[in-house]
Amino acid sequence: LQDEETRKDYDYMLDHPEEYYRHYYHYYSRRLAPKVDVTIVILVTVCAISVFQFFSWWSSYNEAINYLASVPKYRIQATEIARQQGLLNKAKEKGKNRRSKEEIREEEEEIIKDIIKNKIDIKGGYQKPKIYDILLFQILLAPFYWCKYVVWYCWWIYCFTIKGQEYGVEEKLYIIRRYMKMSQSQFDSLEDHQKETFLERQLWIRENYEVYKREQEEELKKKMAMDPRWKRYRRWMKNEGPGRLTFIDD
């Protein structure tokens, strides 16, 4: 009875002996309650999620590199660069340093993958992971990002709303990305010619974007109408899909 909460429960039990189920509950809940600080549990959980994120992203990045190394277009280019730099000749050293064909093949494969890593900028979900993108650093840097956004938003209001300056290329692309409801990584994964098309059509203007959006929707409908898989799906929905009632006579 040294704990204040325990003494309160004890006094309540003496005053209300008929509520024995409640007494049992409070007794065992205190005996079996974990003695670990909640802050430590949250910190360990965040760290575990962050570690899982980082290694998961590294796995996706390596999968992308392995796939690109198997594509003839990129493999031939990487092999040619390796020959020009003399890297493949080093892998085929003779004499005392002579190695088996399997070892040479593995080293050549690593050389080609390293060249692909350095020459190709992978964007989107398979891009090279950055430690600042994991959950732990995002939480720690959240105040900095928030202050940075407030400063940027005030600058935007001052330049383009109050002073009425014209948008630059980056500002135009930002507005287009917001209209398309895409994240920064998704927008960065688009090809350069697509972004140039957005700028040529002046999609930062809301009316132009609405026209472009309707055109894309119509084009998607046409593709779906011509796609055999969608034709089979629509046929199934019409004949045997959800909502169809069938009466079977016994």
C-alpha cells in the first residue's frame, strides 16, 4: 500500500465490498501492467520502422539495378563504357592474379551494375534511398520543414499575390503538380518531354488544365474500350457480375 493509487483502490474496496469483480480487475491490471516507459516504446517502434523502411528501399533499389543490368539497351551501353575506361581488362588479368571464369564473370557483372548506378538517375519508388527520408529523421526534422514551408508560403504570397510577379518555370511546374495531385517524387519520375508538353500547353492556368484533364479522360476511355481485358470485364459485369439474381428451380 505504499503507492497512492493502490491505497485509493484499497479504501474503495473497504467502502464497496460488493464490487469484487472491479477489485479483481484493478488488482491484476496493476500487477500485470508493463513497467516500461511509453516514450521508450514509441522510440523503439519508430526506430524499428525506420530500419525496415531503409532496408526495404535498398532492396527495391537493388532490384531496379539488377533489372536495368538485364535490359540489353542499358547493358550494352554500360559494357561499352567499361571497355573505354579499361575496367573489363582489369577483370581479366593473367598470371599469378588469374582467376576462374566464374569469378571474372561476377566481377564484370558488378562493374556493369556500378556503371549503371552512376550513369542512370532512377526516380520514383525505386530511387536510391536517402537516410533523411526515413520516418525517424522525418519526425526529427518536422519543425524545420514546417518553418521552411511557412517562409516559402509567405514568399509566394508576397511575390505572386501582392507584387503580381510572373511565374518562373519551377513555379509553373509546382502549380501543375498541385493540379495533378501528384507527390514530388511522382512528378520527378515523369519524362522531361512530358513536362515540356505541360509548359507548352500552359497547364498552370486552371482553364487549360481542365481541358487537358478532359482530353486525358477521353483518351483513357478509348483505350479501355479497345482493351480486350476491359471488354471481357464489361461482358462479365453485364452477364454474371455482382447484383445478378438467378432463380434455380428444384
